[in-house]
Amino acid sequence: MSFIRTLSLAAGFTVLASGAMAATLDVAGVKFDDSIAIYNNTLLLNGAGMVGGAKTPQYVVNVYARSPFATLDELFKIPGPKRLTVTALRDMDTDPIVRVFTRGVNDSATKGDIAKLVPGLGNLDNIFRANKTLHKGDVMMLDWVPITGLVIYIGGKVQGVPFKEPEFFRGAMSIWMGDAPMDAPLRDALLGRSRPAR
């Protein structure tokens, strides 16, 4: 069963998981199409992988962009929308994700930028205070939408308000694909450097 869903966004966009296409990748029972159509763009699956072993699977992550990329810097240079999805395979605490997310935002910002990020950091804190746990089967999507910014969905619902500052998108992507990711094998899978763990 695929956990990728069809959603209607408050911003007026229709997000379509490309259901007509055959899923070409299955990671721990979560199926991904090799391309999806969102925000009037076709995005390509760059990579997907799982955190945790066969006996203790935790979650699956996948990432889409308009063209392939092998580094985080390459991802940031690709124009258009991007999507990273986290699917929980068991109940999981979001605190570790939030800590790395916040660190990534701070690392991406200059000292002069920190002040402008304070409202966004408060928004981030509120989102995850309300979502301390992702339950088995829950899907969290992180969409970068030009002009709008980073939009977070959990369970198909928009969380908080969009993060317009690019530091938040950089921070979010660095959780799984940065220099100090939460899981190095997963980073390699997302960047297309290795076959995903199944």
C-alpha cells in the first residue's frame, strides 16, 4: 500500500501523486513512483531509503526534484518545487528531527540573519510541540514551493505557516542529506549514490 496521497492545498494548488504510473521502487513496503506531478511541475525521484534494520524499521525517506542531483548544493540550485517525504514505519519521536533541523537552520544563517529567523523558529517549535510523535503510517511532507517557501504537511494537513526564508529549507534538507546527517547510508541513498536499503 502506498502512503503517498492526493492532497488539495489551501494555497489553491493541487498536489497529485502520479497514480497512473507504476511504482518502480518499494522500500519496506512503501512504494514510490519514479515521477510525480505537483505545482504544475513534473518531479523525478532522486532516491529513497530506510532508517533502521529489518527487525527495527523506523521510517522511510524519499526526495523528488525536477532533475537529478548528487549533492545538497546541486539540489539547492535546481529551480522549481521540491519534495521530501518521511513515512513512519513505527511510532517515532520527532525531537531528534527537530534538533537537527534547528541546528541546520542556524548553520545556514549568518549572524545578521538570525533575528529575521526568530518568528520561523517559533513556528517550527509550535508545529512539533503539536506533533511530538509520528505514528506508524503517518506521512510528513516537506515541500519547497517557489515564492511560497517551505510548507510542512503531516497527515495530509498543512502545519503552521510557510517558511519563506531559504535557511529553513536548507535546514530541513540537511537533516538527511547534510554533512552530518541523521543516517549516512540514508543520505547516500537519497543522493543516488547507493541502492536504497529494503
